[in-house]
Amino acid sequence: MSIVSIAKKYIFGSYIPVIVINTGIDAKATQDVRNSIAKIDADRAKAVALLINSPGGSPVQCDIITEMVKGFSKKHHLPLYTFANDIAASGGQFLLSIGDKSFAQETSLVGSVGVVGMWFGLGNLAKEYKLKPEIFSSNQEQELAYMNFFEDLTPEKKEKIIRTLKTHHKIFIEHIEKHSNYKISPEEREKKIYDASIVLGKDAVKYGLVDEIGQYQSVLNRDFPGVQIEIISSESWRQKILGSIFAKMGVSTQESILDRNLLLM
């Protein structure tokens, strides 16, 4: 440990940074996590916590967040604690499972290990307004994969979509298997977890899908007594200043507005 690291711990004390995901998991959520990680002082950190309140989202973004958070904790030899708040379902469960220790409230909604696809049948609408989309592709297979909602869903297209969903589901299951300490048989997992069921936190602990029941502050205070806990904000100083100004003006702002480069600073 360097002299600078020792000095920072002595002056400021150790802490546990808490990264918060409180939204659907998309590219914006990934950027927020990236911003939060950039603000963590690894020299002072005793552990890293991920607090999840999400119904899920993009599989790709879940993978990216997993790599960022686990990569940071491993690089700095910090234990990773994950917590489910109200809900950590589907992609939220994907992230909940990556913790060295995972926790949920008794009534948290977790699980939903499944993949959903959707088709919008707009064929009748196209006929009514005399729309006739033309699809051009270099080969028939590419045309088959093209999601043209103005055409009828053919058996071939339906089969291809379902095959893709099953592949995603298999990858999802492999991830959960790798990161969970199950207390039930593979057959029971298929019936109780891998059928995309929502599971209460108390049942998730019984199954081994989650390690323990616990709220993040109580758990971290128990495991790291006397160490301060700090929520890491993903907002930049520009966003905070702008939000504060609008709040004083009585104007409600959303992060989407703050992220559109309306202010060139």
C-alpha cells in the first residue's frame, strides 16, 4: 500500500461505496454505473456494494455492467455485495447474482429468469393506409431475420425468433448457475426458477438463488462496523448544479434533459 493510500485512509477514513441502479437496464443505466465507478476512491474502499431496483432490460447492457463492476472489485481486491431493493427481476436478477454475497428483503421480487420477445402485427394498418414496405436483402436468410412488422408473422420468422430467445435464455441460465449456490435440485430449478417465475426474497434464500435476507445498510454495518457507507451519485457536477437551479425555480427536471448537451460547458 502506497503512502498516499495510507494518508487518505488516515485523513478521510475507510468507506463502502454503493452503486445504485434504479431503472430499467439500458445504455443510459450502463453509463450511470460507469460514472459511479469512476468516482470511487479504491484506496479507501473496504468493499463495493451494488443496490438494484430494476425489472430488467438489455442482456448486452447487463453483461457490460457485470464486467465493469466485477472487474473493478477484482482489480482492487474488494468484496462485492449485491442487494435487491423492491425488485431485481430478469436483468436485475442477472446483476444480483454476481455478488460475492447477495441479499434481498423478504418481500423483494427477484428471479424472472426468462427472455421475452414481442411482435407488432401492423399488417392491417398497412393495408388500411395502403402502405407497402419493400425489403431488399443480399440473401433470403437476412430477409427472414428482418423484423418487418407490416407483414404477417410467418411460421419461418416465428421459429427464428423463438430460437433466438431460447439461445438467450440458455445463456441467462448458465450465468445464474455459475453465480448461485443452489439448495434445490436441477429439476426443481426448472420448475421454480427457470420458468421465468417471480420469486419472493424469502423463497429465493430457501432455493439458494440469493444468499441472505438483509437490507444494505444493516448488512454493511454488521460486516464492516464503524465504516461509513456512501451512495455514489452518477450525476456530474454540471447536472447537480443545473438540477439545483431548476429546483429553486420550482421546475421539475429529468435526467434525460440534463443529458442532451443543452448547456455547452
